[in-house]
Amino acid sequence: MSLLHLNRPVTRFSLENRDNPELYRDFFPYSKVSRIAFDDIHVMPRPADPMFITDTTFRDGQQARPPYSVKQICEIYDMLHMLGGMSGLIRASEFFMYSDKDRRAIEACRAKGYKYPQITGWIRANENDLKIAKDMEFTEVGMLTSVSDYHIHLKLGLDREKAMENYLRVIEKALEWGITPRCHFEDITRADIHGFCLPFASRLMELSRQSKLPVKIRLCDTMGYGVPYPGATLPRSVPRIVRAFTDEAGVPGGWLEWHGHNDFHKVLVNGVTAWLYGCGGVNGTLLGFGERTGNSPIEALIIEYISLTGEDDAANTHIISEIGEYFERELDYRIPDNYPFVGKDFNATSAGIHVDGLNKNEEIYNIFDTRKILNRAVPIIITDKSGRAGVAYWINNYLRVPQERQVSKAHPAVGKIYTRIMQAYDEGRTTSFSNQEMTKLVKRYLPELFVSEFDSLKKVARQLASSIILKLANECTIVPGKSEYPCLTDFVREYSFIQYLYLTDAHGTLLASVITDPAYNDKYQELPIGYDFSNRQWFQRPMQTGELHVTDLYQSQFTGKLILTVSAPVTDENDDIMGIVGADIQLEELLNRKAMLEDNEKGD
């Protein structure tokens, strides 16, 4: 049974066209932290029915990070569909439409044929932009309709009457063309709700009745000033903003969306509060990416929706983990380890969850069954109390080692890692080992577990080669009959991470070589000057393509170490290939170099 609510407008609104902007200096003094006022007026919650989520990962979300490629947009759109689109919980996804790349992404996502998320557009409120939406056959498009005097007076240089007139002209044209407008009431938490926003909304509802098309409104908390507190005043009160639109302006809750920002750490609670007071949609982005401090994280909205409704099947929550992995793997985005739901250690405690405790009852520490809900095991924090069993548990679970390749606490490499850990504590360490530190240790003692990183290592090798191997190839000049090449000797003095450096002629005949570690001199005696390398891949590929080549990792027959070879052509003044210069680089040295590169990048 549900209560009957007659949310009919009770006031005839009139626009207050001020000469001077209303900046609410009592609330927003600017030179001080903004103020929150209360007037003891409380409104009762009235949850929207239905509640749903809309997505702006490809619009607002792209304004906070490097642009996605068309391929990445398609893959992320697939994940949005699998996460909550199949049930309609994630109802729409918003796209830019200005560039050729934007249009190709829209076409590719439309071709998938998903009902949800519905693909909608975003434009500025002018007819030229609207024409783009019409030509691209959009049935719904968001329009930037700023509502605070900060925007109307100070940014646009207009008064309220002229601003509304401009907005309505474009909205009427959209309705004429059969396009549902979604008006983005920008900066609503600094706007005059009764003097501009509600008269504007009331006019939009009149246009909707006349055209028999919905006119939607997105309530945009652009600066994150909204507050969920009972008794807080307008324009900052989220409950009272929502209820002003539904109860006074007569806007159906299903036509309202809340779009928040996280400037004051309230983005999620404000969005959920909007739901609870009658706003049907909450707009968010994956992982909360968005302008400045970001938007409501969609993965958090999913969990909150399930908590509120008990509809466990409304979303495939396993996709939340897949999204986190995708952003780290494909987009090189470093998710903080303690980031809720997707951080690698979000459900671990810094005090250390030990294997014994996990075996007794993981519910003592875990927020819910993360294996069932997020397809994630409970991580363990490594300390001096973890033991060899803890080290093995961390390796198998953090690195997601397949069952057939998992290590036990009796594995010799686990013993070596444990010894290094205990040595650190014996020397006075008091903090736990980070995932990065543990990964570095495991890479050193169990490099075979990182086969999946070969491509990453090849990328690092290319980074190195682009700045040094190619430089060497340009500096070396091959002269028939020449027996000494000081360029090689000078080179290895500077770059000691190279195990073996060598130069061949265009037939693959070894002209010169340098061994960086004297311990390997005897082993490399099998490769005298004049040795034929013409059957080696590292020789053949640069000869065929004229380009740098990086091999896969392999075990050196001379040192037994895991290495890869980087090779490049040596050309004459006519760009004819005279020979090949090659360098064997040990995996361990490459990993050290990779860590140095990453540290340098962080420093930049």
C-alpha cells in the first residue's frame, strides 16, 4: 500500500528580474568558508518510485582525465550495460557530440542495440548545437541552462528575464523537432529557487503539456554546496530543492535528476538524499571521475540502491571489480588501495587480517561476502605477524594466481620473501608492507608469476631503447674491415643494466661485442668475432622492417637469466642498413629500471 500524494503546484510563480545579482553573501562570503543556515522547517522523506541512475562518464567524466578512445568508450559502455543497464537501473548515458571521434563513438555504441543505458547527448543551449543533435537523430539531449546569478549576471552578462528567454527559445525548438530536452539547472545550490528556478520550471511544464513531450530537469550542484541536513535552508538544502520542484512546480519525480560534485565530501550522500525526497534519477560517473572533485561514483550508487531497495538482482555487482581492473590495466589509472569497493585493500584492515583469522571467520572484518558480491577475496596486510602462510596467501590472492600455479608456504621462494620481511622488522621497521613493496619482492623471487606483464616490460624496453639504443645505432658507423668499435665500450659504461651488447654486419656476422659482467666472459667465448647470427629473430626483424625490435622474454643460454633483446638497424648516410646493434637486458635489471622510471614520472 502506498500513500497518495498530490504534488500539484500550489503557487503561481513570477520571475523576479533583479538589477543586481543575488549572490547570497550570508551563505557564500567567499573570503571565508561557506555557511549553512537552518530555519527549523523540516520536510518528510518521500522516496522516488522508481529510483534510477544516469551516467555521465563520457561527458563530465572525460573533463577530468585524458579523453577515452572510441574503443575504450565502447568497452566501458559494455560494462555499464552489464553492470546495471540490463535491468534499466542505469537508465541513460550522456555523450559529447562535437568531434568526429565523439560521433564515431556514438555510432559504435548505438550499433550494440542496448535498450539501456539510453544514449543521450549534451549541448550548449543554442540552436546551432541543437541542429547537431537533430542531425544525429537524438531523441533526448541535455542543455546547459545556468540558473544562479553567479552564472546569469557574472558569466553570461544577462539578466534573468533575458537568460530565460534565450533558454526557452532553444527548448521550444527542441520540442518542435521531437527532441526531449533535459535542462541542466547549473549551479542550483547558489540560485534563487523561488525567484528564478521554479518560475522557469513551471514554464517548462507548460511547454511539456503543450507539446505532449517530457521536459526533464537536471539539478546540478555544480560547486558541491548542497547539504542533506534536516532543517537546512534554501538554496543549499537538497531535500527542500527536490520537494520545491515536485510539490510546488509540479515536476514529476521521474523527470528530475540530481547531479552533484564532491567539493565538500557530500556527493554520494546528497545524491541518495535526492532519491529519498523524490528525485528519480541520480547522475554519476564510474569511479567518481568528474570536473574538479568529481561526481557521484556509480559503483557506490549501485550498492546504495541495493541497500535501500533490497533488489539484489538489479545489478551485476561483479562488474564493479571488472571496471576497477579495466581502469588500472587499460587506462593506466592508479586506484588508491583503500578506495571503496574497487581498491585492492578496501576490505582489509591496517591492523592486519591474518590467515588464522580468515580461516576462523572472515565476517569479523569484512563488510559483506566480497567473494559473492564483488568476486574478490579478502586481502591480507603483511606484517611481522603474517608468517609464511600469510605471505603465500597474499601472493595467491593479490596476484590472482590460477589454482594450478598457486604457491604454498613451503615454496622456497616464499621462504626467501618471508626472510626479507622479517629482516626489515628486525632492523626496526614498524609499518606494514605495502602492495607495491610485496609485488616488488615477489617479482624478484617468483618472476615466473608475472608472465602477463611481458607486454608491459616490452613497453619499458621500448622506452629505454627509444632514448639509448637508437642513439647508439645512430652513433655507430660500420666500416668494412674495422675491428674495434669504441662506441660499444663507452655505451655499456653508462648503461650497466645491459648484459651483452653486440654489433653485426648486414649478413649477421658478429663484428664486435661487449660483456658487462666479467663473470660471464667464459660463457660468451662461444660467440667469437665472426659468429653467424643471421638466423636470429632479433637480427632478421630489423633487417626486414628497418625498425626497432623487442623480443619476448626468454632464458639466456649463457647466464640462465631471463632476458629480452632490443635491436635496431645501423644505417649509412643514404639510410641503407649496414648492420644491426643488439642488447640483451636482464629481467631483474629491467624491473629495477622500470621502478626508476615510475619514480621519475611521479616526481614529474
